[in-house]
Amino acid sequence: MPQLTVGDMTLEVNEDGYLLAPGRWNDEVAAALAATNGVGRLTAKHWKIVRYIREHYIEFHLPPLIRKLCKQTGFQLKEIYELFPGGPAKGACKVAGLPNAKGCV
């Protein structure tokens, strides 16, 4: 099983790099996931999207739909792709520590 080392933590990720234990996610883990996905340093814009996705996931056990993500964060889809080159599912949700998205995000 692939692993991601963050500080003194070793975290298991799946073959696509998604965190297998979302409960172990924190800001340092997000930064490490971002670095492995071509995002670079997380800015306030990145964090707004990441935190919204995590809150939605914690409440509903699903990532938000793209339309809702854009509406609630105030970002256009194009901006989300600029911030997260992998897009909302393969970029933002991965950095937010969510498991692979099963539906539309």
C-alpha cells in the first residue's frame, strides 16, 4: 500500500494518492497532499475551497456537487481548476483528505 509521510506520521493512501483515513487529515497533511498533486503552496483561496469541501463531507458523508461548491465558495469552476489543476475531485477533494469521489463533484 502506498504511503505518505508527513512529519513523524506515516499515512496510507490508495494507488491514486487519496488518503485512506480521512480522520487523520490536518493542515500539514493537506499541504503534503497539495505538494504531491502539483498545487504548490496553499493560499487563502485554496483553504476556502478545501475547508468547505471538508465541512460538507463531514456533515453529509459526500463531497459537494460542483454547482454547490461554486455557489457556496463564490469561485467559478474555471478558478477552481486554476487553483487545483486536477479539478474539484482529483485535486481539491484529494487535498481535503476525502476518499475517492464516487459521484459527481
